[in-house]
Amino acid sequence: MDKNEKAKYETRAKVLKALAHPARLKLVDVLSEDDQVCVCDLTEAIGTDMSTVSRHLTQLKNAGIVESEKRGQMVFYRLRVKCLKQLFGCIESVVKCHVDHQLNVLS
């Protein structure tokens, strides 16, 4: 693997690592439903404190998944790309296929 190819795969891994937490997956789901969402609403959707949600959002932001805009005292987040819903659909297809295979093995 050459340097450029390695960098490509490391970048992909960075994005996947940022998504690899249930709370961050929920944040992406919530953000995919609206153009912009206030941190206070995200805190309510996740059901945890503001500092925990902020740490998750920072990881998503550092991976390039979300971006933010400050308006007065409030910070609004949005997805940078909308294609993550398709990725989630693909992941769910993989899970379903695996479960179907396991059920066939047991039959």
C-alpha cells in the first residue's frame, strides 16, 4: 500500500471511528431529520448532559461529519453531507443478512 492509499484508508477509518458510538449514531439520525438542530434539542434527544453531547459533537465535527454555527448564546449543528442515512441503511442490510444466515444455520 503506497502513502496516498494508506492516507485514504486512514481517513475512512477516522470517519467510521467517529460514528462508532450509539450516542453519536443517534445524533446523526436526529441531524439527518432537520437542517439545523440546537445543542439543547440534541441533549434532550440523547438523554444526557450538555457536556457529554458536546464531546460527541466535537468528535463528529473533527471527523468532518457535522458543522456548527453560533447564534448569540446558542449553537446549531447540521450534517455536512446527507448520505449517512444511506450508509446506515447499508449497515442495517448487513445486519439483517447476517441474522438471516444465522437463522438458516440453526434451521
